[in-house]
Amino acid sequence: MMHEPMRVVMFKPRFAPQVEAGTKRQTIRPTPKRPIPVGRLLSLREWSGKPYRSKHRVLREERCTAVTPIRIDFVVCLVGGRGLRHYELDAFAQADGFRSYEDMYEWFRETHGLPFEGVLIKWGEEATSDQA
């Protein structure tokens, strides 16, 4: 029997406690060169010390439940082509480990630049269509 390959997903120290506790069940990433198939086992990790100079610490292992295109720009956040409504933005950002949408917006602006295009990866509980 063949062993199923896991996909390693690394997290910054800011997000690791939420991933480990199971309160963060999604991440937004640049579009990967190799797509992540829904159903793939994810190994969610952080560096034990300096990035690329230390071992990984496994936070948890989960199945990927959804991979959806996302775009964050100056005026809208599109998830799967649907613009999030104003009242949805903070809850969406909090599900990704940020305090608010403003916090998330600033982090993406500073870290990746805007507009940002990538994928929203979800794991754990089954994602439903109303969970943007």
C-alpha cells in the first residue's frame, strides 16, 4: 500500500498558536506552482528556530477541504469571484488569524503588496459554499 504524500504548509510564529489550537482553519497563500488537491493531507508546521536553519515543528495534520481563488485589492476582497460584504470582512479576517479586516489588509499590503492574488486553503471541518 502506497503512503499518501502530505503537503507541508509553514506558518509564521504569529499564527502558529491558533493553528495548533484548531481555531485557525484556513490560510491565504500565493497560488502554488503545484495545486493542492481537496482531500490531500496537510502537515501544518512552524520553524522550531530560525527559518530554513532549524527543524520543523508539526502543529497539526488536517485534510484540505477547499481551495478557492482569492483577490485582495484596494477596494474589494473577492473569494471565489464573490466580493465579501462589509459585514463579512472582520469575521473572514478573524478566521484567518487577524484581529480585523483592517489588520489583515495592512498585513497583505506590507507583506505581499496589493493587489494580492492567490488561494484560500481550508482544512478541518467541511467547508460549505456559504463559508467564503
